Amino acid sequence: MIRIGIYGYGNLGRGVENAIRQNPDMTLVAVFTRRDPASLKISTPTATVASASDVEAYVGKIDVMIICGGSATDLPVQTPRLAELFPVIDSFDTHANIPAHFAAVDAAAKKGANTAMISVGWDPGMFSVNRLYASAVLPDGKDYTFWGKGVSQGHSDAIRRIEGVLDAKQYTVPVAEALDSVRRGENPDLTTRQKHTRECFVVAAEGADKARIEREIKEMPNYFADYDTTVTFISAEELARDHSGIPHGGFVIRSGRTGAELEHNHIIEYSLKLDSNPEFTSSVIVAYARAVHKLQTEGSVGCKTVFDIPPAYISPLSGEELRKTML
């Protein structure tokens, strides 16, 4: 049995707990929280709820620590610190900052002689793998990635951290004309702003400076500054009534050409339609936690991404079973 720890118990942490129950080769040992452990109710009666400050006491008792913090401020601190203590995996999704995050986690994991893995989910994650496969198969071509329409957990979290914001949901919306052009094989040159818009629904504290909040959202680098963004202030009741779900999805498309004169056109499209962004992300993370455990057992040290993982390592099936049933 692979012994799992969950560090952080928000939407993602709860999703990880559910996913563990679907994988009979895994067991949840403990959930670590910054809240009062006595106040946290989990669904696994055999697992412990412990304070995040007590995590070092579990070294040697957990095979993989799944870190479920936010990418804006949590994971850049939490993942390197925990990678010195445990094999770890996170879902860091600020694309522009992945190289720096990788370097920090790699150094920490090597110091602790552990395997670490970052940026696991569906993008970065499953979409990343599909971009790699498609670009290798069709080297003469263009990649396009469209997200949504759906709720971005990382972007919503970034808004909630702004002073004066009580709650928020952010939707990423593909520009229909751009998506249709790509699917027709027209290979358009699209800027970031031409591919997506962002819709933000924000609950502000009483008396908060809404103009400042809107400005901070629209000017936030790596999140909103490069997009046409709308900000709508609503009540907490409206947010609960109209925006309680966390759907998402998107498309990875590669348009390429082959032939002596590059006369044949091909389009590869991979799509996801998700009822629950955190539940699906959690399922991807748990599958790759299996790979982290396998690498740790083999003596691998340092940071990895989805590009470094053989597909067989995320499956509970043996090589013989995979060749018989899926090849």
C-alpha cells in the first residue's frame, strides 16, 4: 500500500481524499491543516487529522505527500520545504513561474534525497503531455490551447487574496471565432488576448474600495493583465446561488502538415469536459503520486514533471496487463 499524506484540505484536498478511495493500492494516513485539527471533519475514519506544524513527526510514515495549497503564495513555500522531508507532488499552475519553482523544489528534494513532482493536473499536466506528443508527431505545425468555459481555481484564489475581497469565482472563456479558425486549419497567429477572455464575479467586503479591487485584478501579472477581463461585483447570496459549481475543460489542438510538398493537412485535438475541476485535478495528481512512489523506491532524487514520467508508471497495472489490455 502506498501511504499518502494530504497537506491542505480545501476543494483539492477533499478531491484527493475521494480519489484515494478509488485506488486500492493507496491508503490515506493523515491530513495536515493550518486550521484547528479538532475542527476538521474528513471522510476517512482510519486517517489522522494533524496540525501542519506537526508534519515532521510523520517522516517515514508517509510515502508521498500530496500538497494541496494555492499556486499564488502557498506552493512556492510549501513544496520546497516539504520536499526536504518527503517525496512530494503538487499542482503548481502559474505557467510563467514553473522554471523557478522547479529549480527551488529540485534543490530541496536533492537535499532531502527525495523524489518530487510539480505542476500535475490537467493544465499543466495532461494538456502538457498532449502538446508534447502532438508537436513531436507533427513538427511542421502550430500548437493551440484553449481553456474553458470554466472556473479557474488558481485565478479565483488569486482574486480572493486581494484586500477587501470576501469571495470570488473566475471563468476562463475561449473566444469562439479563434477556436473555430483553428479547427478549420487556418493556422491563425493569435495573441493571448485574442484567444480567451476572463470573467470575474467578486464579493467585496462592506465599504471596500471596489475600484481598487477591480484595478488590482485587471493589472495582476501572469493572471489577468494580458486578457480582456470583466469584473462584476455581486452578493455572497448571488455567488452561492449562481456560481456554486466548479466546471472546467478545454482543448489542445495541433495543426500540422506532412508530405513532400507539405500538401497534407492534419489536426490533432484533445479535449476535456469536466463537471468538477478540483475532482478531476485530484484524480490526475493521485495517479502521478503512484509514479512518485515508484521513482522514490528506485532511488530517483530531484524534481520531475509529467514529461519525465513513463506512462506505465501512473497505472496500477503490470506491464504484461497493459500490453494485453491497452496496447
